[in-house]
Amino acid sequence: MPLTTRPQAVLIDLAGVLHIDDQPIPGAVGALRTLRSSGLPLRFLTNTTRSPTSRIVATLRQMGFAIEPDEIQTAVIATRHLVEQRKLRPHYLVHPDIVDEIGPSHPEPDAVVLGDAGPHFTFASLNHAFRLLMRGYPFIAMARNRYFKESDGLTLDVGAFVNCLEFSSGVTAEVVGKPAATFFQSALDQLGIGPEQAILIGDDLSDDIGGAQAVGIPGILVRTGKFRAGDDAHPQIRPSNVVADFPAAVNYLLDC
Amino acid sequence: MPLTTRPQAVLIDLAGVLHIDDQPIPGAVGALRTLRSSGLPLRFLTNTTRSPTSRIVATLRQMGFAIEPDEIQTAVIATRHLVEQRKLRPHYLVHPDIVDEIGPSHPEPDAVVLGDAGPHFTFASLNHAFRLLMRGYPFIAMARNRYFKESDGLTLDVGAFVNCLEFSSGVTAEVVGKPAATFFQSALDQLGIGPEQAILIGDDLSDDIGGAQAVGIPGILVRTGKFRAGDDAHPQIRPSNVVADFPAAVNYLLDC
């Protein structure tokens, strides 16, 4: 899917693309400023479910990224909408930091919702969720990411624990964040554009580039964050372009 | 695979068949005595990897089951043999109670070995194993069981955490215990019989009955332990017989 015309909006993944932990990718702060000066609408899509939107925005601003809360679309907020829409009473196995944003677990649950609980994934918390799933409750996962990059190395993401519970319970999770088509479609709807008018910049071949590709959005893969050698030679998932980093992606876009 | 002649040896799963936690299945102690009096050689095959053989035997004896250590074949001991044979230097993510039996983790590992660590499956211990797997080390799992029955309910077994790590690392584990063909074959070799001359009694449709069936050993499924409604109507895995419990299995066998 090579780009033929300049896109009308840019969807941008956060962790691994703009920053790693609390460190901006070199040149990314200036590159975002350059991209903004082009006037293209931006939308930031994140599967990070360890922090509420307010903290994500605050951390980005501390690093120098000027981002407004309403430009961010998170898997946490998308999950909250889905839970409200379906009138579910979830048991939440999530990070304590997002409880204020997602709400407390229901004392008499009828669903299990998983976010990236990080160190709060314990045998006890997983076994409790497993027993609820064995009652036949629906299983909703905010994301299914395999891992992400921290400053000291790659780290297990929520997908590991989604698979853990799926295997033992026999219940398949419904994923809310990337690569779910509804997650990308929701961003397009709010921007009022079609998929081929947008472009996505991400570091996750499968969930960013593959997910966007499945709904018709071309993707630019950056070689930062969780990018690993060979990601640029996948038989099915074909980025429009593979570039060194976010600044290179911005240059490529503005040259279109 | 209906039985045509009386078997020449009986392979028996332990947890869920003879006992649940530290409680014998009603009538199982007497039934084992009856089975022994028939003179048939017995072999007990267990994927339980939370306890060393000595404690498994002691717990069974406390419940009244007369079982000798050399009649038990465990996934822990089979793993130790495999590690020795291949001269591996594993990092062990296992229950501390089996460290004396399996050995300590190597400070410079070249393999990852998983047993049922139970509450010792933490985010930190799993993430450490994940990072080793991302170096391309081979992944050996003592078992891949989905869950087992404790007195207070079903409990996540090691298979959940095998799948957790497989998903995120992309490395597929080699399973040592049931349903691995080598595990059943090893029991047959020591008994000096062919698969069709043995019979297995188990509560796990997939790992006991399915595993035995794959090497040609007929299986009797008991409706105790982890048995769940529908296990007796699986399209591919067909027990020779499905009976209420271990005493009923012994009656069936001795009537052949």
C-alpha cells in the first residue's frame, strides 16, 4: 500500500514511537511540532492501559509533547464505552491506577475485563478471573499486545495474560483496543474521513500496522520501540514504508 | 477403543482420580487394594509438579494408599532426565518445593524450564523467563495442563503460564509430561509391554485419555476431579469407557 497522495489526518501510536518510558525518542518533540505546523489533524491511539488519560497527557507534556486530552484515544476509554453500551457489570483485573477512570469491579459480576495490570497480575488475581470465566462470563480484553519496550528491556504486556486465561478457561477474549477494527474506525469517524485518507505511524507490526491495514489505513513502521529485525519482511503485513524513527516518518509524510 | 481382553498393566493418574487435595475419592483406598490383589502391575503417572515424589508418596500413604516410590512416574523426574540427557543449563521457574529434586537454576542459563510454580508465578518471575526466551533459548514445560480441582474450586495449572510465555515470546514449549508420547512410552518400556496391553485411568480427557490414545493405550475416563459435563462426548478423544469414579473403573477392569 504505497502512498499516492498526502494524507488528510495522521494516527500516531505513543509508546515506542514518540517515547520509551519517560524519555522522548531523539528528535520526536521537534518532529511533532513540525507535523502540527502542517495543519494535519492528529489522533493518538494507545493500547497502554496502565495509566489514565490524564497521566498519559501529563507525562507527554513533561517530555515536551504538546498534546490535548481530546486528541488521545485509549483502549481504557473505549472499554468504558463498550461496558456502558452493553450494560455489563465487570470484574476488572486492571492496574489500580486506572480504577478511577474505568470504575470499580462489580460485587456481583457478569463479565471479566482485563487491562495491563503489570505487577498486579498475580496467581491469585488470575485464578480469581479464571474461576469467573469458568462460569461462562464473557471475556473482554482492553488489548492483546505481546510486549512493550521499557528502558531495561522488553516487558510482558496484557496479551500474555489474556492468552493465559483463554487457554485454561476455553473462553476467547474480545479485544477492544488495537488491532480491533472498531478502534481504528472510531478514530476515522471522529475525524470524518475514510481509511485511505488517513495514515498511521506505529512500532507494532501486528497491532498497529496490521490492524490499520485490515481496515484500509496505510501504515508507516518505525524502527524504534518494540520493532525487531525481520518485522519489515512479514509475508502478510506490508507497511507503506519502514523508516528509522518518528522524525523520519514526519519527513516522509511532509514530502508526499 | 473398547477393551477386548483384560489388560496386563494399569496406568493410573493421581490427582482427581485417587484423591482431591488431601481427601481420597470415596471408596478409592479399598478399590486400589482390590486392584492390587489382582496382581496386575500398576504405574502411577502424574503431571503434578508442585511437590517432590517423596511428598506425593507420603501424602498418598497418609490417605491410606499403599504406593511405592518406584511405581510413580512424575513429570518432574522425566524433566530431570531430559535436562541431563541434553546437558542443558536451565533457568527453572518452578515451585520452591521441587528445587531439591530438580536442581537449582543455572546462573548462566541456556534454557527455560517451567513447572507449576502456583503462587510463585508472579509478574516478575514470568517477565524474567520471558526475557530469557527472547534470547532464543529453548522452552521446556513439565506439563501443559489447563487446570486442576482443589477443594475450593478449579485452579489454574502450569499450562496457563506456558501459553502466557509462548504467546509473548513466540517460542513454542516442548512438553515433557502427559500428553507427551515419550512420557507414556517410558512407562510401557519399564513395564515391558505394548500399548494395547495396558490401560489408563484418568480424569483429564485431553492429557490423560487423549495422550494415551495417541500412543495406542485405551483409557477409562472417571467423572471425578476435573471431569466436566461434555467431556464424554468429544468428537476425537474416545475413552474405552466412562465411569463414575475409580472404584467403578476397578470393577469394570476386573470384570473384563
